[in-house]
Amino acid sequence: MASLPFPLAFSEVPQAWTDKYKEAKSAGLIPNIEPPKANSAGVVTYGANVKMSEVCNWEVDGCQLDSSISMAPDGVLAIGLDDGATAAVDGLTKMLTEQNVTLSHFVIGSAIVNFPSAMTTLAQAKPAQHIACHSWSHLQLPLFTDEELVADLGWCQQIVS
Ligand SMILES: [Zn+2]
């Protein structure tokens, strides 16, 4: 596992990540959507000019995902756990091994800093588990700039790999 700065500094992003972002942006792979605002209750709202069909986040179902990603095959139950890695991973992993079950674990980079052994346990679990980044900060990602998103998701990916 990499040694990372904590707390996360958005300005400390490797140049390669910034270069990849700029490459994707100039290729038109990243849409130009007016940034949303959050009200005092934290509810995110988009401007009147935003095409909501282009917005993809958990509060707005505009995501155009291939069904092979978003739907389990017939006869298969897909289970995802949010907000790991936590101190509960040891017991959970024991149960998953005993039951020969694989889950999708969406882990938070800053949580891994607090529970590094839990991430190691999860990464070495038998059967192998699906591990995905659920951001570094677990803040409201729609409110982030593109550059902040690159940092948040990049640092999460870095600590997971
Ligand atoms: Zn979460």
C-alpha cells in the first residue's frame, strides 16, 4: 500500500493524473455541466440550463450505464457494501469465507487510513472480493470541480492498489 498524505491535499495530484484528465476533457469524454449548488440541508440542485439526462449521480438517475454493469445476471444476487473498510471487516471476511460468498465492497480512501489492516484483510480474503473506490473523502462529489474529483478518486484508487 502506498504512503499517502493525510489529510488529502487536492493540490498534490501527480502530473500524470492531471494529464489524463486534460486528455479526456479535450477528447470530449467529460461533459461540460454547470456545477450544482447545495442548499443548507445539503440537497444538490442543478441550474435550469442543465440537461438532467446528462447528469449521473445517485440522487439523479441520468446514468447511461450498460446493463451488464448495473444489473446482476438472472439467478444471481448482487450485494454491495458501502463505506468500508471498517473494524468489522475481520468478522465479515470470516463469514464470507465460511459461506464462500463474494461481495462488492465500496471502500473510502480515508477510512483505509484509519483501518489499514482491514483493507489488507479484505484484499487477501478467500474467495476474492470485489473492491471498488467509493471516493477518498466521502463528501458530496457533485460539488467538486473536475480537478478535485481527479484527486479524490485518484487517491482512493492509489491506496486500494
Ligand atoms: Zn457511502
